[in-house]
Amino acid sequence: MTGKLAPPTTRRRFLSLSAALAALPVAAPARAGEAAPACIARATGDLGLVVERASGSLLLIDQSERAALMRIPGLGDLSHASMVWSPDERFAFVFGRDGGLTKVDIVEGRIAGRVLQAGNSIGGAISDDGRLVAVSNYEPGGVRVFDAGSLEMVADIPTGAKTIGLVDAPGRRFVFTTWDSGETWIADFSADPVKIDRITGMGANPYDALITPDGRTYITGLFGEDGLTALDLWAERPRPIRVLHGYGRGERKLPVYKMPHLEGWALTGDQFVLPAVGRHEVLWIDARTFSETGRTPTHGQPVFAMARPDGRHVWVNFAYPLNDTIQVIDTVTRNVIHQFSPGPAVLHMEFTPRGHEVWVSVRDAGKVMIFDTHGFAKLAEIEAQSPSGIFFTARAHRTGL
């Protein structure tokens, strides 16, 4: 198969005939520096990529068409993959579990570059100017930073520990945390040489982190104790702020089947809505004071609690064995207003930029399902090979994504 994107007439034929997924164009594995194939003109703002974790491939999708356009193979182990976008929305930087950093050109539908930079990696970030891509590693630990154009390594920051919660922050900074030692590091690449601040006392076994959309607050979740820790990145000397310390004290602990993804926390109005580790509830926190303001019982252990872009509803999915279900919570009443079961192993949800639709990966059904976010009707579905993460290009313009 060629690396060409399907022309509009072909895509309409796919839709009208419900062609099998095998008929999709497949991008030939590409080598860095090879000649780009011919392609049709296409705006990128309506596009996105779906991770096909079992086959090490990506599915290029079109929001308006509600369709898959082509498959891009050759990305290695995508069992815990994530990605970020270049500012022009053309290139996705994909972080594979095998330590692979892959640059994908969605205009030409090909791999533009790939490096195996570590033995086991766990996500990454792109600087606010789009020039640097950073990868956090379990093995050998630490963070490695690459030129976004050439994928040449420009910095190696050893931490002596598994590194998690890597995000971009304003001012060409990266912020990340160590699982073993409970430290948060702030690497400032606007300085020459790079300036690194280490903040100790973040808590026991931080497992993930997020940064607020304004780039001010960095919050880590803790696995080794009940609670979270926040940093005010606007402070001259950020210091740990303990949040919800001991929120489960005195209650029976449940086995944790899957850690919540903190990138999927909701910020709606002046409230954070976040999954409680190992508990069947979401927690509500005042975003200004970090005090708890309420809890909502849920169907199972939440993995993602994601706010619709207007903030009115929060959509929640769950860990195994209750991972066939989604609940929708009204942020005014804080009650569950809708519950449904798209299918086995709901792994990820992604809202369209203005929130009129949500795209849901249902891994064990081999489908991406598309739902109206107001009436909750299913609008379409797309065949996919063990789909997990869904990443629209609109993420290119949001801090921390």
C-alpha cells in the first residue's frame, strides 16, 4: 500500500460502503530522511491519532468525517503510549513503552524519525516554543531532552530514580517527579546552562502528575500514602503544599487495579474533580484553597475523570473489572446523571475541542465509538486494533498536553 492519504472521494466510498478496516491505506514504514510521498492538501485542525496498542500502529482519524483515514505502523511497543503535538499540528511525538521516541508526520502519513532513547519510558512533553521534546524514563531513569526537528539529544538529566509526571511549563521549562525519592525537579531550558531546581518532601511514591492550564499549579498524586502534593510554580521558591492528607484514614483499603491518570483530572470552574486511588468515588477540591469540598460515589475505581470543555459535565471511566462503563456527573449537583456501557475495556475518552462529541476507545470490542455529549446518543463507530489513547491536534495549543 502507498503512504498517500485517501482522497475525499475514496473516503466517502469508505463511509457509504462501510469498508473493512483492512481496506484503509497503510503508510509504508519510513526511514528518516527519505523522500516524502505525494499527498493532498489537508488542514490538520480536524485530525487526530488513535493508539493501536497491540499492533504498534496509529490510526489517523478525521473528526468531521467521523472516519479513519489511514494506518501508520512501525512504532514499537505502544502498551502505555502517549503523545504530544508540534505547534503547527503537523507532527506527533509518540512515547512508547519500549523507550522509543517516534516523530510522525500526519500530513504525509509517515514516520519522520525514530530513536530508541531508553529501555522503558513513561511519557513526555514538548516545550512551549515547540523546539524541545522531553521523555521521562523508568529505565535507566531520568529525563532525556531532544531537538524537535532532528531528534538529536540535547540534554540527559539523570535522577537516579524512576521518573514520572513530566509536563511542560511556561518559560521553556519541564517539571517532573521521582517515584523512589519523592522529589520534583524543575528544568529551565531558557537558561544557559540549563538551571535545575530540586524540591524534596513531595510525599511517598508519587505516581503521576498534572499541571493546570495556566501553568501555575503542578500536582502530584501519591501511591505510598493518601493524599496529593501541589507546587505553586509562580512562587520564587516553590514549596510542597499537602492536599487531602490522609483522606482515606480509618477506612478499609481496596486493591488498586489500575492507577488513575492524573492528566485526566477535571478542572471545572473553581473545583478540581479527581479520582480517589483505590476507591469508588471522585473527590472535589477547591482549586484556590486545596481543601476538600465533597465526594461523589461512583460505579468503580475511576481511571479518568474528564471535564467536557464547557465544564458542565465530568465523564468518568473505571478500572478492571468494571471497565465497561462510563458515568457522567453534573458539576452543579455533583450527581451521576447518566450511565452506560459502551463495551469491554473502555480505556480512553477524548472530547472534540468545543465538546459537542466525545470519542471513546473500547479496546476489547476493537472499536472507537463516538457519542453526542448532550443527548448521549451514539453517532458512529470506527474499527480499530486494540485502541487505547486518542489524541486530537487541538492538544497542541494547551499547556501540559
